[in-house]
Amino acid sequence: MGPAVPAWIDPLVARGHRVECVHAAAEALDEALGSFLPDVVVVDAGDPRLAEWVERVRAARGSASIVALAARTDAALLGQAVLEGADQALPREAGAEAIVALVRRAWEKPRYAEQAASAERAAHEELDLSRFPGIVGSHPVMIRLLRRVAQVARSRATVLIHGETGTGKELIAGAIHTNSKRAAGPFVKLNCAALAESVLESELFGHERGAFTGAQARRIGRFEQADGGTLFLDEVSELSLSLQVKLLRFLQERELERVGGNETVKVDVRVVAATNEDLGALVKSGRFREDLYYRLNVVRLEVPPLRARPSDVLELASHFLVELAAENEVEVSGFTEAAKQALLAHPWPGNVRALRNAIETAVVLCEGERVDVGDLPLEPAGEGDALQAMVPGVTLEELERWAILRTLRAMGSVQAAADALGISKRTIQYRLQSWGLTAKELLRDEA
């Protein structure tokens, strides 16, 4: 008499699924996989050869989802099963209904993922990236941002762009202008933190002759220079309270008076402001006017930090490499694998600007045909700082990749890295294979 058939199998068969049971060891599993390509494989979480079974399944059917069932509710056992390569884990005592539901979800997941990927590809294809010169990236968060930019550009609304230093807020402002009906007009920029208050007022509103010592002639300010176009005010949080009042008055009335004059000048300009500060917090602290905040914050765009779009790092690096190699008249064709992994592992607290600076340094220092890790001026962040920088907007898969690659390079061998991480050697080998990497190549490049 053979082993009892688990109670959760019949409900799956009743739903139209084909189910094959393998009770023997490796040979039987290989034979079954040779004639049957499953979408889901259910394994025993307590099997001491679990990692081997996972490896065999992945080799035969890489797209299959692996569900591990444990004899009892044991968090350590269930967690170890996931570390050994299982996609999901559940105790058998959860009951047949819960197991059937989990297996069904595992079966449906790749279908939903493909649908989502197809939708993302379609959205990407519909968005003409040539409309956004200088902006590089295809991560979903960037595609969503550019889609919003295209929508916002068609309106006349004032826009507030928020993002960390170095994320490319000026490029986003430029994209709003070039995709708007004002594209034929001027795009004028002013960094509000770059000038003293007395000079900044004249820069913004202009001045009349004799308005102050040295004012030998009338001079129009940035608002008038941008007439018919767009004025980009970067670091708007740095405006003094007195200048905030004057900016608010302009946004309300669309007219100004030059410094030292009494003539009212009508100006047709769209204002796009940017900041890396939390203006809401500045309002609460009394450093920024609430009424101006609401005038600027009609449409808000969030520019993501580079750590939230990790798949764009190498695309950006390659873009900068081509640009800067030509600019410096240097022949550099690409990056070594070690350099690529270093770029991917770095948290980039300075965002895209820091990445560009690093590539420029590497291009200048590179003595070979490809940039190597030693050419990159990457300051090692503390462990806590790096993890904290990577977590917002980063998936578990990306964190896992970061941890494995960092540990492997630090420890120098797969076994040592596995011991340090508390996972099996096979798990690291499988993960590297899924990323198209080998330990030998990584460690050779590192050496």
C-alpha cells in the first residue's frame, strides 16, 4: 500500500490542475521533470536535501514556483526553506484549504506578472522618450514620472518639483517647458540659494536706473526675461520671507514693479519651482509662508532618488560614459563586471549627479579600454548608512542581491559568504546564476 495522498491534491485536480506525485528520490524527480513541466512544485520543508531538490527543479523548469510545506508551525524551519530557494512556505496544519489557496496563488502569480509586464511594456512604448532630452531611465517610477510630466506640461498650472539633491529636478523642469505650448518661448533658470537677498530681488524683478549704487541703466529681471515662456526657481525654500511676499504677489496678479520703479509691468510666465526641503515642515516652523506654499504646490512632482530606481544605474552610467569619453577625448568602451557590480551596490546618496561625477573621474583615470572598479571614486558607506539609504522603494529581491554581492566580494569565496549570511552555498550559486553571474568571474575581477 503506497503513501496516503495528501488531502489538498483532490481539490486541485477538481479545479482542472494536473498533479503528479513523486515519492522517491532524485531519480524519480528527474524522471518526472523529464516528462512533465510543472508550474508549481510542492516540496517538504524539512527534507535535508531541500536545496538539492530546488536546484534540480530550477534547472529543469526555471519558471516554476516552489512551495514548501512544513510538518509543523516552525518559523525557523519555514524561514530556512525560503532561504534554500522556496518561493513560499506554509505549515501543513494550516489545512487543505489554505494549502490549495497558496498553490493556486503560486500558479497564478507568473500569469499576473506577465500581464503586468506586458502592460508596463505597452505603457513604455506609448511614451515617446525622445520628448524628454537628457533624461535617462526606464525604471517604472521614472516612466510614471515622465507620464505625469507630459500631462502637467499641457496645463498652465504652477508646478512644485520635490526631490533630493542631484536627482535631476532641473531636467524635469526643462521637460515641462519643452513639452508645453510655451516651448518656443524662453526657459529661464534661477537658483534662489546662489545670490544674496539684495541681489536676488533685482535678479528676479529687475531694476531701474539709479535704483541703487551701480545701477547705471534699467535692467529687466528673470520674470521679464521669461515672458512668454517658463521661469524655473530652484531651491525656492531659500527665499527670504520678504521676497516670498513679492513672489506671492506676482503669482496672484501676474504683474511686477522693478526695483526703484513705480511702473507696473504685466508678464506672461509660467513658474516652476523646485526644492529638496519639506516645505510643509518649513511652513509649520514659520520659515515659509503658507499662502505661498499653496500657490506653488498646485501640481507636485516627486523626483525619485537613484536608490529607488536601481535598474537605471547601469543605463545612466553607460550614457555618461559615452558623453564624457567624447568630451574628454578618451577611448573607453565600457565597464568590467566588477565595476558594474560596484556601481549597482553603491547607495548613491548624491543621486544622479554623484553618479555622473564618479563616471567622469573614472573616464579621466582609466588606463585600459574598460573602466574597472579601481577607477571609480566610490566612498564606502558604513553598513548601517548603506542599508538605510537602500531601503526606501527597494524590493526584497534588490536588497538580497545587494547583500549577497557585497558579502561575496568581502569574504572572497561562496562558502565563506554563505556562512556569513546563514544560507547555503547552493542558494548563493542559484541566485548568481539567475542574475547571469558566476562567483569565479566576480572574484577574478575583484582580484
